[in-house]
Amino acid sequence: MPLAATGQQQMTLRRAPNIWAFVVLGGVVGIVVGVLVGLAGGGSAQFTQEAVVLFMVSVFAVLGLAAGAVVALVLDRISVARARAVTTEVVDEDVVPGPRAEDPLPDDPRSSREG
């Protein structure tokens, strides 16, 4: 919906989660859990400790990425349900009065001189 030129306009306001932040955080948590699980389990005659840790990291990283995405999508759906309508005041930027170019800035040394 395009903005009105001036006046009031109805808009929807909601706080949406940053999905990529949740996905990355889920992956990092999955990597940490994978390292801990891999180190907690003992090595075997077939696999070295490093191979077990690497396998667990890869499995838990994928699970963490998926869990982070699911959490982000659930929070996104909750934010859609909590969205509310607000009325905004649309103002044309060209009309907004601002400081004039000839007015000195408050911290400008010229403003303390009398002349």
C-alpha cells in the first residue's frame, strides 16, 4: 500500500524476529552440543575420538539449524497474531521546517562573537 501524500494513514505494526539470527544461533548451539556429546562418548575400536566428535558435530549442527528455523517461524506467527493497527501521520519531507543555512550552530565559534 503506497503512502498518502500527507495526512493520516492506517498501518500494521508488529515486531518480527530476525530469522537468520535464530538459524545461526541454533547451528552454533548444535555445534556446541555435538562437541560435548562427542567428547562424552568413548572412542571405539572402529572409530577414533575425533571421528566421533566430527560426526556428532555435523549431526547436531543440522538439528540445531532446523530447530532455530522452527523457533523463528513460530515466533513470526506469534508476532503476526499480535500485530496491531496504528494510525500514522504522513509528512512530506520537503515541507518540514529545519534550521536555516545562515543560522549558526550552537557549538559554532562564530555564534559567541559579537560583530
